[in-house]
Amino acid sequence: MKRHVLKFARPSAPATHDLVIATHGFLSSGRSMDPIADSLTAAGYETLVWDYPSLQGSILSHASRLSAVIQEVVSRPDVSRIHFVTHSMGGIIVRAAIAQSRMETIAKKGCGRLLMMAPPNRGSWLTRLPLGPFASRFPQLAELSEKKNSLVNQLPRPHRIDVGVIAAQNDWIVSQSATHLDGQLDHAVIPTSHQQLVQHPLAIEMTLRFLEEGRLNAVDQQDSDTASIPIRPRSEISGTVDTEHAAANRRRAA
């Protein structure tokens, strides 16, 4: 089952607004994205957490389903721009879905920004593990191979969507060098682990800044780990709904 969690920023939204599609990584679920999704909602974005069974199916099969969601959102007149926030393998699925949906061609004005956390853009160390007879059960690992002819190393990079990358310093799944993507707008490293990166306060701060300003670090604090963008509690933002962690707004799709 895929989980579509739709979080509305305000009950009386403006005529048009930005929407963020957030998706998780391998061996995880949409719930891992809740902290950052709540911060995005509090900042005024309509946020869709797209869930998928990471242990089943290939990256391309997941991308095909996400592509249909993107095409649906692109057709909405109330959405001005579409952004993406991803973790790990979720970033590769989004890259494939962007290409499959052709959104950069059919919705040029709707192309926002893509913030990728610990993405295996050049493959993952995890794919070096010998799986033997079980290899066919995990097609996504072959797609994430560090080999030059693997899916991840053959995917086209976004050409209209600005890309920001945040890597984890203590990452035993994706090396820092493998997170880089040709043409990326900005790149940063945070001292945390692969799994904890998505919930790290500085990563959430950088995500909000990148979606708003197109950069990860504050202008006057390029080398500082000190947060400079205040992340207001959702209770301080008037009109914000979703006071019970978006439970009332959850939708499930087969």
C-alpha cells in the first residue's frame, strides 16, 4: 500500500501556492518524513508525502507510479510550482519520475526545486554486498550499482529544476562523493548518519532555505553549523491545521 499524506498549510489558502512532494528512502517509510513534512506545512507549503514499498519492485516501477502523481499535480490550476524533498533512494525515484512524466517539458513554469538528502546519485556502497540467489528479489540494488552502466548512472539529470544536495558525514550507505550530481546548485555535509539526516534540525533548516532561496547556507554563515532560519512551531502560525500530526488528512491509495 502506498500512503499519500496530504497536509494543508492553511484552511484559506491563496489562489495559487507551491506544493512539495516528499519521499523516503530504502528500508524506510513515509513516516520518516513526518518531521520535515510538518516543517514544510508550517512554512506554508502544501505537502504530499508519497510512500512506496521500498523492498518490493524496481526503482523504475516506483517512478512510473510517482510519475502519474506528478502529472495529476501538474494539471491542478491552484499549484504554481512543484518542489521535491527526498531521502536516499527516494531521490533517484524522483529523478526517474521527473524524466518519465516529462514535467520539465510540459510544465516549465511549474518546475520548482529538488532537495536531495543522502542521494546515491553515483551509486551506493550497499550494492557491493553479495546477494547470491536472492539478487533477483532486490532489483533496486542493481539499479543503484556504482557501475557506470547502472540505472542511476544513466539517468538524465534535471535541466529546469534546481538541485540541492545534503550529505551525511557519517554515512555507511552512500559516500559523500556519490551524493554529488552534475549541475547541482548547492551541496552541503552535515555531521550525522544516513538515517538520522532526514530528521536533523540543520537539514530541515537547509531544506526550507533551499526551497525559498536556492541555497543551503545563510549568506553570512557559509561555514557555520548554527541554525539561522527560525523554524517556528506550527502553533505560532495562525490558521495552520493538522494539529494532530496530519492524522485527519491522511489518504491511502492502492
